Amino acid sequence: MTMDVKDFDYELPEELIAQDPLEDRSASRLMVLDRETGEVQHRIFKDITEYLRPGDCLVINDTKVIPARLFGVKKDTGAKIEILLLKRRENDIWETLVRPGKKAKPGTVIEFGEGLLTGTVVDTVDDGNRLIQFHYTGIFEEILDQLGQMPLPPYITHQLKDKNRYQTVYAAAPTAGLHFTQELLAEIEGMGVKIAHVTLHVGLGTFRPVKVENVQDHHMHSEFYIVEESEAKKVNDTRAAGGRVICVGTTSCRTVESASTEEGVLKAGTGW
């Protein structure tokens, strides 16, 4: 059986894509689908408490988004180059996605922030990704915070004024959890709903477009996950007591699915 990429086409009118976040995260809109009747309701996100009940367990991903998008220039020609940091290796070497890739051959030196940070392309690896060794004075994370931008989805064209608005309040990669506030999470816990934290560091698969006609031929990259013993216990205790396990977004969902046995028991540990 093949899965044609065209089967996933849908119309998304540009004027309906929210470009800037609301001041109150939980005032965003919430679409509710009744899977039995097909009825759709349009609610406000804070109404999510009406769909949770005591004994449930809400699973959230607490990874943090770094400002991993850097804009630089080739030192010899001044040509503009954009890179996306994917995975840290040893000795300040990162695996990166580079655009345009043809300008980033091994040996190429790229300058960021008028020389505050420089990077040398040392190799080309899987799917044309580049290994870049960075050179700087000081602390890399502080320089990245100064120069880097958030890797926003392609449908968000406005640049964020506040980088923290593309973090969830529990320090995670959006977008499903973006609308929870600390007050709303406290209210949910007060209802008798457990909140379990897992960690999935989102990888290249999120940014790499599907270019094949048959979706099953698409190469998916692996992602690193962490499930602590205490959090696995919350999920397993919930299931044993007949409660519902509700994952916030696809990242927490695929972490729970990947780390569970065939019998549905969530195992603590780390892995890819």
C-alpha cells in the first residue's frame, strides 16, 4: 500500500494563519472535534478543562527551543548564508542545515555578527548536511542568544519580538503546548489531573520537507528522548486505574509510543 503525498494536501488560507501571539496564551482559540458525531465546536483554549477529568494524565514535552537559526556571510565573497543548528558534536562542531548548500563547500569560512562568531565547514554528511566548527570568544550559548533567531515554522513570516513567546511556559518546543499558562496548568492539577513530563529533542525531521511522492519512501531522522522513572509511573498508574493518558502534541505522543512496550507499559530510559 502506498501513501501518496497528495493525499495530505489541504487548503490553508494565509489570512487565517495567526502571525503574532496573543498576550494571554490561554485566550487562543480551541477547535473541538467529536470523533463519534463529527461535530466541530469553536471554543477558547482555557475551556480545555471541560474536556479533562480527575484521574487523567496530561503528558507534556519539556524540551527547550534554542535560537538555532543563524544568518551569516561567506568571509571571502560576502555571499549571504543561512544555517540551522541541528545537533552538537564534539569540539564546537555542529551538524547543520545550510542554505544555499552549494556555497558551503568544505573549507568555507562563514562570519556571523560581524565576526563575533565564525564557522568553518569541515565536512558534508547525510542528506547534504554540513559539519561546521565554530570559533568564538566567551560562552557559545550567550553568543547564540545574541545572534540567533528562533526556527519558526515556514508559515510564520513575522519575526518574534520576544523569543520566549515561542517557548511553552514549561520550557518546551511548541506548538500544541504553546497555549498553556502556569495558572491553567495549576488549575488542571487542582482538578486531580496528573501532569507527566517527557523530553524529546526535536530533530531534522521537523524541518525537512517531504520531497517524495510515496510518503513511505521519506527518510525520517531519529530524535533523542528521555523518560524519567517518576514520569513513567504517573502514566502507568493512570492506565492501571482506568484513567486516560492525553498527550499534548505529536512530540510527547511519539515519545510515549516509542518508549512503551507492546502491552502499553511506558518504560523509563533514554534513546533515539
